Amino acid sequence: MKQEVFLPDDYRPAEDEPFMNERQVEYFRRKLHAWKTDLMADSRDTIEGLQDSTRNIPDMADRASEETDRALELRTRDRQRKLVAKIESALRRIDEGEYGYCEVTGDPISLKRLDARPIATMSLEAQERHERRERVHRDD
């Protein structure tokens, strides 16, 4: 059984401690779980809202507006679903001891980057190289 890691409420990962020590891992695990919980709650609200709004609207302009709103909600919901999948992937990497390391170079991803984007799988440098390559190929 996994031992509970004590984490003060004001804890923030610091560069001067060992990378991905128990406290840092627990910090990111909690951050990812909280984010996932928020997204799932938003998703439930969206679904309830969509179910409530399935009514017959006689005015064409109102109906068009309602359908536009619905399409936007569904796109947002799809983005959230993809984000939840990325969060679950990050949680799996935590469980496997691979979290926080660049999948391209194997180097540690900066704590600042992970704190801002806890689902990051590449270091900033590797991500920038990847995006430059994508831009070049897109222009072909």
C-alpha cells in the first residue's frame, strides 16, 4: 500500500530540492486530480444544460442562435474530453515513475513549465523544435 505523503497547503515545488521527489510527485498528482474533477463537473453541467435546452423554438433566428450555442458547447465538451484523457495519461506517467521527464530527450521538464501545464510531455526546447518542424511541414 502507498504511504500518504504530507504536503503543506502552501507547498510549491522548488528547483533546489531533488527533482520529482515524493512531495513534488504528490503535488502534481493532486493538481491533476483537482483539474480533472473540475472538468468532469463542468462536463456534467454542460450535459444537463444541453438536455434542458432541447425544446422546440418556433422563431428561426432564436433557433439558429440556440443551435450555434449548442455546437459551441459540444466543441468545448470535446476539448474537455481530450484534456481529461491527457490528464489521465499524466497520472499514469506519475504511477509509472515517468512523469516530469521529456518523452523526446529524457531530460527533466522544468518545474515552472509543469506547474503551468501539468500535462506537458516535452521540455520547452523539445516542444519548440516540434512546433517548428510542424510549421515547416505544414507549409509544404
